[in-house]
Amino acid sequence: MTGDTAPAYDVAIIGGGPAGLSAAVELKRLGVASVVVIEREREAGGIPRHCGHYPFGMREFSRVLRGPDYAARLVERALRVGVEIRTRVSVTSLKPGPQIDVSSPDGLATIRARRVLVATGVREKTRAARLIGGTKPSGVLSTGALQGLVYLDGLKPFSRPVILGTELVSFSALLTCRHAGIKPVAMIEPNARITAWRASRLLPGALGVPLMLGASITRIEGRAQVEAVEVADRSGRTSRIEADGVIVTGQFLPEASLLRDSHLAVDSMSGGPCVDQFFRLSDPAYFAAGNLLRPVETAGWCWAEGRAAARMIAGSLAGTLPEPTPRAGLALMGDALKYVVPQRLVAASGAPRTLQVRVRRPARGTLSVVVSGQNLWSQRIDALPERRILIPLDRLPIDLNGPVHIVFAEDKA
Amino acid sequence: MSRSHAQSGFDVAVVGAGVVGCAIARRFTLEGAKMIVLEKAPDILDGASKGNSGILHTGFDAPCGSLEQSCIASGYSEYLDIRERLGLPLIRSGALVLAWTEEEEARLPELMQQARDNGVGDVEALTSDEILRREPNLSRRVRAGFCVPREFIIDPWSAPHAYLLQALTNGAELRRECEVLAGQFDGSAWRLETSAGEIAATCVINAAGLYGDLVDQTLRGVSDFHIRPRKGQFVVYDKAAAGLVKSILLPVPSATTKGIVVCRTAFGNLLVGPTAEEQTARDEAVLVPETLAQLQERGTQIVPALSDIEVSAIYAGLRPATEFKDYQIRAHREINLITVGGIRSTGLSSALGIARHVFSQYLELGHAPHALTDPIWPTVAQISEAGERSWQTPCNDGVVCHCERVTRAEIEAALEGPLAPGSFAGLKRKTRVTMGRCQGFYCSAELARLTKDRLKHPMSGAPDDR
């Protein structure tokens, strides 16, 4: 008997969204023989499956697609090149080996693979995690839940909700409402500026939705269904908006609960796994890509990241990837900084990549990379939360003899 | 009371299907009474019973000689006796009573003596080193404490579900959306006018919880107590937190409250709460962000590693406190009415004991039913982390709610049977769907599909109530 311990697959990919599917296709293209994608939903495709609006697919298919069509194409392409997609299989634990324990409709099973890519994506921060007060009526939904109900089931959970947040996903929620004939009564943003790119600022106006900046929801009212929300401005003055729903959008968090329960190291700053510049986790047989790495990027970005990670995994299988040690940790200095990904650098050439940095609040200042007291790179930034900041890693002559500091010197207000 | 009369109606109508009403329905059914349970909400456990901390208390800190203490003691031992036959979980966590200040430390000997006086003789004093050896993730600021080895964690919903299910399986009836509006006692029996028609019963038991005084006023014209709803807010941490503490962590209690508890749940989460806030509203427990943040801070003071773990749920419950300290259980002999009021805070632990106590009062009223010789013992679905879950077994038909790992088979089973939910909130209490870290982000659409045309009150979105 060899079946008990021999890996059944070269690579097992957990999560069939854009990152997982693009990695699977790229692995096949690079000649990796057996690749399986493990997906817990009934269909692979990930979040775009229920984003029934444009624009998806420019980078991947050179055309503008709706989310569900984009997801279907990703799946179709993976199946065409011989990727095995196992749906309705939930991973319950990650173990050294690598070994993956799963639950399927038939019960428990174990999957062994030579390498594992974790691409479990993100979810929105809930009303509970934001400690929003008031009662707990029906009609308080995340964008994800709203889109599932509207696009997958044709339901209309409310008709006059407020939208909390102004990230890209908040505008996605707005479009979803329009699709379903739902008329939001306000868009509420705690910061003084809109979070998504300025162009989208036109959108709520164009759709006749008042935008309230510097305001937060302090209380949700209603017994069975939401009846109103109490909104406070920066001075603490409150007003009451009648609404029958609240869409709590964005503030994405990596869906990292599997990692937290495992032997793999998690970064408390990003909420995702600790990775090096080769997408490699603390157990070098495990890799990660897509929004699990950090909240949050577009589907196209995740798709590209999946493809890049696939090349590293292929290299790892071929024995050409640099050793995971020695490595240096990256340290953040400046309290506006929220995270940096990767969190670790291996002393190796190749792997042309970037460091991804984000801020936790709107901030202006100078961002630098400092190694052993020496400033290697600097740039002025005017940053908002949830917006991408990139440091080009390939141009940094990083000497890993000393700690690497990402320093953000904020302008004095 | 003659059996012939009861044939035209019920022996006993219980008003209120909280944990106490469910336990009374079970006890009386097993003793041979023909029972009906009247609940005004679309689902059972919709009042005080939906927001407790899920602890099976020994009653070590209850007032000595109180009715509460004796009901907790007998309820506790009956739960241990029957739980396996009904499929109910038990997590043998034990509890630690912790002193964080000099004043609290000074009160420990007195509390330990009270425990021994209450028949909880196995309490044991612990130094801070001993406490930290047991609970290495606890803040090093802890001064001293004692352990109560037989305080356990249970599932606050499956227990009352099982009690009522056993009653129903053995012949009791349940009417939901059935509010008692008026009632006449004609000298031998009651005619209750309800929102769902007239119901005849020889005896009425008022177990209306937060509405106990109002139901007494409706039926007797007067109430011996006033309900003073006491709100308790909780924060619940995600699964990663449950591994941080083994024991139930109790503070030194004050005169009015047991204080803020840090405790694993039967479902593998960790809760911090409750607060104790008096209010007048009986039907609305408002969450206050500042208070929730304080609870989070308190949790982090006790278990510092909590600062790194996300809050997965927030909720508030109302306890039916009164102006009295003890339970208000009284038989009104002349009108065949037993009032079971003021069951504040300890009802989950004491319900089975209360049911026995109330049944003894019923016998004193002159009733003499014949106990069932061979009652049926149905089991409830096992949804706690204490035993094997559906997702771990074949034929589960796939996981739907990924955070709480609730399978399609579990949801389908919950939607059938005598206790099939009437609302989405009821389904949540039976299965835990959408109660995990994503609060319905992933599974709302699938749930809408599964419950379509199967709930009397369909989900309009993903209801966020508990």
C-alpha cells in the first residue's frame, strides 16, 4: 500500500476564487501534473460570483465582464486545462505534511498534497465587530450577504437602507441596490473624505443618494425590521434617519480562521498569514495568495497574485526556490501604518515583487525603508485607508544583516 | 380534580415558553398531566431565555436557604441525571472565582463558606500562582481565588428545546403566537381568551418571565411583584479565543449581580458579560457601543491575549428581576393559579428544580395525576462542541454556515418536527446558522433558499436578532 501516505496531488489549492483559480491554471501551464481546487460553496468562482455588475476581467480576459460571467470564465478555463475542482468541500484543519482535513457531504476525509496554496479570501467586518449599538432587527447586512440575496436569489431584503462606508465595495453595494430597485437613503462615512477613488464620488450624487462624511452610525433602531438609524457627526450631534436596512460595507478582514487554528504563523497587523516574498508561509510547504494576504484588493489583482504564487510553488516543487531561511522580519514604525506584506524577506535575488503597505487612517507624510539605520527608499504619500501603497522591492539593495524598518514620518497637522 | 372535566380541556396551561415554562411542561407531562404551553412569540425562548451565559451553576453563591438556592441545587442534579438520555451536552470546565483587588480578596473566605453552606463542599482556595498554572493566559494581576469544580458549561438553547420536546412527544401541546388576553376561573376551571382563540384548562401556571406581573394582573387583577427588567450586554469572541481559557472565570459577586464573567460557550466561542442595567422596557434590549467597548476592555484586562481576537457577535438579554431578591413562586389555591415569577439570571440552572417545586405545589392544590409509566425520551440535535457534530458524519449534505459548521442535514432536520421554527430567529437558536464570525456574509443566500416557504415568518434578509 502506498496510498496512505503518498500525496494524492502535487498541489492542493484551498479556495476557488480569482487567486486560487488563476494559480491552478498557471500551475498546469507550468507542467505541474495534478492540481486540485477545494471549494466549500456549490460552485467555484469566489466573490465575483455574486457581484452582478461591471467591470471585471480587463486584465485576465481583455474585456469587460459582469462578476458572474467573469467567475464562470475563470472556472471554465481551469477545467479546460485539467484542474480538478472539488466543490462543497470545507477544509477543517491544516496540518504539517502538508495534510488537509476536510468535511464533505459524505463526512470527513484527508487530502495530502506536496504543496498547499491557501487562498480563502476576505469577508467584511460585521456590525458586531464594529460594536454598533441599538437593537438587532432584520435588515442589517454585509455587502456580501446583500449581493447573495439579490443576485443569486432575486430577493429584495429592504427598500430604503443606509449604506455604511465609502470603499469600492460600498459603491458595489450601491449598484446592487440599483439593480434590485432598492433606493438607499444615505451613504455614511466616518472619515472626512470618501475612501474609494475620487471618481466614484460622483456616483452617489448621480443616483440621488446623499453622502454624509464625518458621520457614524451610533444606534440601529427597530423591532422586527430596521426602522431608523441614529447618526452622529464629528461634534457628537445626532440625527435620526428613517431607513429599513443597514448595509455594513467593507473594512475587509482576511478569512484566516483556518490559519489561526493551525501551526502556521498569522500576522496580527494584516490579519493574514506571515509570508516571505515568495508567498511562502512559516511552514514552507504552504503558500498563500489573494485577499487572504491582506485586505483588500480587486479581483484582477488577486488573479495576478495567484499566478505569481503559482510560479513560486512550481519553483518549490522543482527545488529551485531559495531556502526559507535566513530571513529578516519587517518592522513598522509610525502608528498610522496598518500592515506590510510580505512580513519577511529572504536574502535572495529574484522574485521581483513589491511590498504592500496600508494606513489605518487618512495620513500624509514620508514613507521610507530603513535598513541598519540607512535610508534605502523614500516617497511622499497622501494615503487613505483601504488604498494600495506599493514599495518596489526589486530596486531595493536589501542587506539582511540588520532589521528592515518601514518608517512613516507623518506631517505635523 | 376529576379527570372527566379535563377531557374537555387541559389539566394545565403554562403561559410562556421560556426555559422555565419548557421545564414545567416536561415535569407535568411526565407526571401525567395533560399540558398546553402558550407562547405569544412565533418561537419559544424569545424572551429572557434567549440571552444568558450558558452556565450550569451549582448555586454556590446563591443566598443560603433561599428558594433560588434549592431550585438551583435540584435543577443542577436533574440536568446531570437526564442530559445523556436527551442528548444534552456538558463541558466540565469548572469555575474560578477571582479576586483582583484587596477588598475582593478579603471576601473570598466568606464566599467559600457560603458555598459550603449551600452544599458545594468541593471549593478550594487557590493562590495566584496556582491560578496562573491552571490558566496561563490570565492576567498576572490576579491576587487570589478559589475553584468551584462542578460549575459547567451547557447549551442554553438545546436544553429547553429538549425539555419541551419531551413534553410534546409525550402528549403536551404547544401554541405559538398565542397571547393570553383575558381569563375567567369559574370555580373549577379556567377559560383563557387568547389571540389564537379560547383555551380551557383546569389550572394555569404563569411562567411569563418578563411579563409575569402583567399576566398575573390579567388573570388575578393584581400582582405581588413588579418586573424590573435588568439588561445584560455581552460580547462574544471568535473561536480562536476559546482556547485561551479552560475554566469559567467569575468575579467576586456584588449584592445585585454575579458580575462580568469570562467564559467559553458550548459552541467553542468565548463570551464576556453580562452587564446589569435596570430599565423599564420589557421587549427591547439596546446595545450600547461604549458599554460593549468596556466589556471588551474588561475581557482584555482579564485575558490580555483577547486584544488580538475579533468580536464575532454582540447581544443583550433581559432578566426578569423584581423588587425582591428571591424567586416569586406562589400558588393561588382559590383560583388554581400558580405564579412562577422573578426567575432572574439563574433560570437555566434552576429550571428543572423549579418545575419539581411547582409540581409539588400543584399536588398541594389537590390534583393527583398518574405519572407516565414508560415515557418517551427523544433526543435533540447535538450542536455543541462537546460531542460529534453533523459535519463530522456521513450524509450531512454539506456545510452551509461555514463559520459555525452547520450542515444542510442539520438545517433540514431543524425545519421539521414538533418544534420546527416559526421564524429565522428560531432557526438560529436551533442550529446557530449566521451566528459566527461572518454573521451571514457567506451563507445568507443559501439560507434564504433553504428556508423558502418553510418559515411562517420568512427571512427578509439575514435577520440579525438573536
